[in-house]
Amino acid sequence: MLQFEYTLLFITYTALTISLFLQVLCYNKKMENRETIGFTVSLILLLISISVSPLFSEKETTTLSTLLCMILVACTTFLDTLSLQKHSIPILFKKIQIGISILLSVVVIVSKLLGTMMFAQWAVVVFLIISVVISMWLQRQTKPIQQFQHLEKSNRIFALTFLILIPIYLIFHYAFEKEYQQFQIGFLMYIAFSALAVRKIYDDLQRLSLIQKDSSPNEQQFKNYSLTKREQEIASLLHKGVTYQKIADQLFISLPTVKTHTSNIYKKCGVKTRNELSNLLR
């Protein structure tokens, strides 16, 4: 079992590292949010802490660094969800989440100095569970922003999975500490993180056009956004990655005309880039 967990841990590290690298590339192309990168970094830091902590502390199942990383994961989970979904939640709630995270971090550090980690440990667990539950509930109750609408179905499935898995893992780990020592279930968390990273890797590769996208747009979207016949032709070619000049040559129109039609298509569809249009038409 221990060797199995080590293998899963290595896979999880690799998947999250690759995912982080692709997210940075997407961010440089203005296709990714800082909150998503922060969330991935927090997961990597948590895994590092969980992996390294036993080497320095055999008595404690949860070290100071792990608790601080759990707080970071709780904070970034909520902030990342808000950045990806359409909602009417005031920015004040972001500030409250950050404020609670900072305050709880201080409490954890002070508790460590005073030797009263049990209270702080449970406070962090409750905070993380609440953050995950609210974030996953929000993800299932709201629509994703335009750029990520193509992930709506898979997001809902992952939200339901994490909504069930993460609280169960945390409660089992901290409420049944002795049983946990005999029956390790950490591999469930590794599998969940790996699945999350692999799905993100696939999506980022598509957004970066490093793997072939579906070349057939959803024609129903043409009707939904009232595109003219000419705009439909150009939108289909844009979806396939054809350059403006090649579109002009293929349709026997001028380059400025192609750009004008493209601008009108973007306005009607409510997008700003070719990548967003392609995701919309998928």
C-alpha cells in the first residue's frame, strides 16, 4: 500500500507541475486567471508539506506547514471559483475570505508556540471544508464565464466529486486519527488532485492549440447568436485556425472585410479572442 501511495504521489506531483507550467503559458497569452495559478500552487505546496512533514515530525500527523498550506488551499479554492463563474457576489466576500485566512494563519502560528495545536487544527479543517463546500456549491449553481463555458458539464461532475470526497477525507483523517494510521486513505486525495490536473492539462493544450481541436463547430450556436451566412463561413474558418489572409483568399474578399466581419462576430458572440470564439462554437 505504501509503495502504491508513493507512485500516486509522484504522478500527482508530475501532473500538477505540468498543469502549472501550461497555466503560466496561458496566463502570458491572457487566457488564464491568476487565481487558478494560485490554486494550483497551493495544491503543490500542500503535497510538498504532506510529503516532507513525516521526515521532521513523527509524533504529529499534521504539522504547522501543512495547516498553513490547508488554509491557503481553502482561500484559493474560493477565489478561483469566483473568478471562473458568473455570479453577483460582492467583492467584499473575497476580502472577508482573505482576512479570515490571514487571521487563522496567525492563530495557528500562536497555537504552535503555546503548544495548543488541537483547537487550531480543527479550526483549519472546518474552514477548509466550508470553503470547499461553498465553492463546489457555487460551481454547480452558477454558469461559468464565457471563456470556460465548454467545461461546464465536466466542472459540475468534478464539483460533485470533490464536494463528497474532500470533506470525507478530512473528517476521517482528523476525527479517526488512530484508524487512519492503520488504514491510509491518502491515495484518494492524490487521485482527485491528479484527475483535476490532467483535465486542466488537456484543456490548456487545446487552448494553446497544441492538440487538434474539433474542426466542426456547433451550428446551433450560429442561430443562437444570429450570425449571417457570411459570418457563419468566417466563424467556421476562424474556429479551424485559418489566418485572416487565407480566409480572404478562400472567400474571395478583401482582408479589411474579413477583419470587419470578425469584429462583428466577436461582438455578437460576446467574445474578445479567437480562442474564446472557438470554445463557444465547440
